[in-house]
Amino acid sequence: MHAKCRSFAAFSARAKRALSDAGHRIHHGIAKLEEFLLLLAGERIQLLLAMIQTQQNRRRLCGLLSGFWRTPHGLSATRAPF
């Protein structure tokens, strides 16, 4: 009976170590997944901000160009009533 107790004790220590290793792997995997998701969210935010900035720049450029193109036509087409 003493030999059985020793073998069970050795098995339970190994089982605890294996479970703690598995638990560590799970926590490590979750941390990596969280890191990946946060980085992905950050990338999407940066992409969205870049798209917004590009659209704003495009609007400014179009506004400048349309004002530049309209000015000669507007000045030549309209005359002051005085």
C-alpha cells in the first residue's frame, strides 16, 4: 500500500504540473490573442484616420482648384452694376 501511495503522489504532482503548464499556455495564448486584437483595432483606427485625412485633403484641393477655375469665368461673366 505504501508503494501505491508513492506512485499516486508522483502522478498527482505531475498532473498538477501539467495542469499548471496548460493553464499557463492558455493564459499566454489569451494574452497573445488580446494583443493581436488590440493591434488590429489600432491598425483599423489608423487606417480610418488616414482615409479621413485623405478625404479632407481631397476636399481642400478640390475647393482650391474649383475656386481657381471658377474665378476667371466668374469675373469675366459678371460685371459690376456701377
